[in-house]
Amino acid sequence: MQEARHSGNLVIVPGAVVETVLAELGKECRQVVEDVYIEAARGGLVNPDSLFLRPDPDRRERAIALPAYVPGAAPAMGVKWISSFPGNLALGLPRASALIALNDVRTGLATAVLEGSRISGHRTALSAAVGARALRGGDSRIGKLAVIGTGYISATTLAVMAGEGWAAGSLAVHDLDADRARAFAAEHTHGLAPSVSVAGTLREALDDADVVLFATTAVVPYVTDAGWFKPGAVVLHMSLRDLEPEAMADAVHVVDDVSHALREKTSLALAVERGTVRREDITAIGDHLRGAARPSRGRTVVYAPFGLGSLDIAIGALVLERAAGREGVVTVPDFAGLL
């Protein structure tokens, strides 16, 4: 990798290699996520606002650019470029596709391109698991876990939780597409619970759930009542717009970065606009991780990380380091045309 930093070469890491390396990294990736969140809470990151591109404002397709610079002993700089095209699912294609471009922090030269959807999904899953553990006081044993939305993010999150030793008494799955829900329940619950059911309605799935995972492509909020959640439940709101402002009333609200989370008409942004949630009451997950904040017992906690590019860049740099010399990794000589 040192040669690529100074020669103008470009390293390309394809998805199969990224997936293998992520599986090997395990707790190292989790530590990266925790460290980035704590640094974000301290104001130590350079993490500009994400840029959204919508080819047609009346449709759900979008692409997002997330640039970041992560300081520290192993600094990293780059951008994630990720698209979300929900119609791909009907074509047998993934909804999201992405690449991560990394730059040399000293010269700015492009050093690497990595397949990014796996890194993005993995860091989102880790974000959910890290937040759930912190907001439940370290308790990883759940009475009932509800999963709303049965796409890649939900599957990856459950895989990460299973790998970290989480367990539930029961698991309820709900999706607007009942066939997808049944397939998910059969294939992607990773032994987290001895009892797995497909809930016919959203209310059935949420009923008495201690932890709720939302990972949908909803454009318009549809959860209308805070009473649908069990008091004290931890709601992992990993998508943008599932909860109406009224459904967020009287909850504890935790995000990755407050200014980022209040953009793009997220559920939380809409709640702040309407006055259901006060901005000053929103806390950062990094403060919970470092013990500077604690949720009130007995109140519903809504954790809604918007997604920090710093996570993608930090994990991407780690994957690049561990991918060195592996079969499938391609080096483009003198990509920058310096010779």
C-alpha cells in the first residue's frame, strides 16, 4: 500500500474481497465505529454535509455523496458515492450500489476505489448494534425483537447482532411484501430467537417489542402514535422517514450528529419543525458511549443515525490495508499519469 500512496497507482478492491475482509475484521470494525462516534461527539471530525442528487424529485431514486476526513494515528480521507434505486429489487438487482474513493492525506492523490455497498451496509449494521447496546446499558438479551423492512440492511444488522452474541426470546418480521417477509424470516434471522414469526400488520410486529429495527425505503411517515411502542423500548430508526412527529413525542432522541440528522426531511427533522421534539433535547450516541449522557429509564428511546461519511472512510481505509496482496485486488499503474 505504501507504493500506491506515492507512485500515482490506483488500487481497486472488488466486492468479493471487501466482503471477505469485513468478515475477518469482526470486532475491529466495531471499535472503529465506536471511536468515530466518540470523536464526532467531541467535534474532532471533518464531516461535511452529505450531498443528495435526485434525478427526478418526484421519484425515490437518489444518489448521495458523503465526504470525510478522519484524523488520528491512521488518518483517512475520501468520499462514498452511493445510489439507492428501489426499483432494482424487481429486476433482481440490489437496491443500493456504491463505491468508496480514498485519497492520500498528504498529497491528495487518489489511492484506491473500493466496492462500497458492503462497507456501507456493514457500518450501518454496526451503527445499529453499537447504539442498541449503549442505549440498553450493555444488555444484549431481548425479550422481543421486531424487524420492519426486510432488505439488505435488516439482514446485515441481524447478522452482526448474532455475531456479537445478541439473543431474543422472539423475533417478529414485517414487510409490505408478505412473501419477502416470509423469505427473510426463513433465511436471515441467524438463530437470534427460538421463535420467529411473520407479523401480518405493523401493530402486531411492534406489540410488546423491546427493540425495534426500522430499515425501509419509506418516503412518507406511517407510524402515527407513540403508544404503538412499548415503554422503554429502543427503536433503531435506520431509515429516513418511518415515524410521524406524533409517534416521536415524549421519547429520548439519540443521533450520530445532530446537524446531520436534521436534514433531508427525516422523521426527526419533521418532529423538530413541528415542535414535537426540541433540538436541545437530542443527544449524540458518542456521548452515550463515553458516559456523558444516559437515557431515562422507562422512556422509549429513538436512535436515528443519519449516516456519517467518516464511518465509511475509516472502515474503507482499514479494509484497503487488509486487502493488500489478495487475489482479485487490481492495481492500475500510474493512474495519475505521473510518469
